[in-house]
Amino acid sequence: MHDTPAQQPIRRLWLFTGTGDGPPLASQLLAQGWRVRVSVVTAGAARAYGPDPALELRVGMLGGAGSLTRELLEARGRGAPFTAVVDATHPFARTIHGELEQGSAAAGVPLLRLERPLAPAPIRARAAGAGDSHELADLDALRSLPLAGTRLLLAIGSRQLGEALRCTPAALHHARVLPTPQALRQALAAGLAAERLAPLHPRLEPELPAGAVEAALLRRWRIEAVLARASGPPTESLWRRLAAAHGCRLLLLRRPEPSPAVLSLDGDALLRHLAAWTG
């Protein structure tokens, strides 16, 4: 005998993400029949999600692996357990990756990770040699590169700026950071001059083409090399395109290897995997 609608279990997912992959992924999960809790860090990120009765938004930091474990166990105790936790955070968000892995495992809840695709080099760069890219295992690898006197744009976020400057002491540093108090404090504490800082939100002006603001920075500061992260589309693709167009050398920090204990899937495979759970 089949369950009546009232008897059918409510299937819940807890999705950790941001404003890039998050909104379309949440919409697709809702369309599959999941009830979805989305955790984002800022209120601005939450505004990217439309209203839906099956969507719950959480704003703020996780608070560590123990906090996640506690909430997962409490939800189970209330009879509304989460079927899985989905990690769709930034590929370089190592701290949150570890917290989600530890917290989910302690609660006995499966963790799935969204694996972003790789960004191919632009065809023009391959053909003309402009915008050549160099992959780096870590920031320390910068020490072996001839960057003395090079106008270098750091597009790696604010947390690693201090280390990047220490590894390239003779370069002429510039940086693009988020316009938040924390990011600005970290950039100034790293030793960057205020006149070489660009505090900008991604896609600052919706009416401008993607990358227009970044291209203006490259021209204004006469940038010769860009340090970015191999985070996949759209950000990595943008820097590859701009480097090719402006003849800049692109230095890419290699993406961290995913934990072997966590099932990592690309977008289509993740949706197929979760659809099988709702069937």
C-alpha cells in the first residue's frame, strides 16, 4: 500500500552556498520536490534567492563543526531530519569544507560537494600567446617567479594578501577586494597602499558588460600580471578572458584537492544523484 500524501516523508536538504551557484541550484532542488534550507554568510547573498514556501534561508557564519552536528541531531530529534548536506561553497573555502565534513560525519548525515567545472583558456590566448597562464601549487611558488618591478594585481580575496605580499616582495602590488570593513582591514594590514586598492563588489554595475570594471582596473593601473584562483567559471573564466585581451600574464593558484571522504559531483551528476533519492 502506498503512503498517502500526509504520510509521505518530508525530504530536506541543507545547502551551503553563496550567490553564484546557489540560486539556480536551489531552484532545481526545489523543482525536484526537496525542502531546502540555504545557508549564506551575508544578507546581501540572501537577497539573490526568491521566495518559496519550501525554501528556508539562514544568514550568518556556521559557527564550527559542532554547531552543524548539533543542529542536524536536533532536526532528527524533532522528526524533521535532513537527508543530506550539500556543500556548494567556494572551491577555496577550506575552513568551511572541513567544518561541513566533520559536522556531517559526526551526525551521521551524508555530505555531497558540488565540484565546479574547470575553465578552459580562451582560444585567442592559445593562438596568439597573450594572456599565458601559469598554475601555482601555492603562494610560496611565487618566490621562484621573476616578478620584481611587475605591476601585479592580486585577485585572491583578502585573507591571503599578507602571504602573497611576503612571497612577492619586489612586485608593485595592487588588489581587488570586497568593499567590506574586514576585507579593507586585512588589505591595509597586509601592507597594500590605499591608492592601489579597488574595493568592489562582483558585477558592480548590472548595465555594464561582465568584466568591464576589472578591465578598467587593468588599464588604469597598467597591470602586467594577475594573481587569481583556479576556481572555475565564472570568475576564473573572466580573468582568463581579460588576461588574453590585455596581454597580462595570468598566475592561477591551483584548486585544493577535494577530500576523498566526500562524494564530489558536478552539477548535473549532483542533481541526478539527489533526484534518485526523491523517487
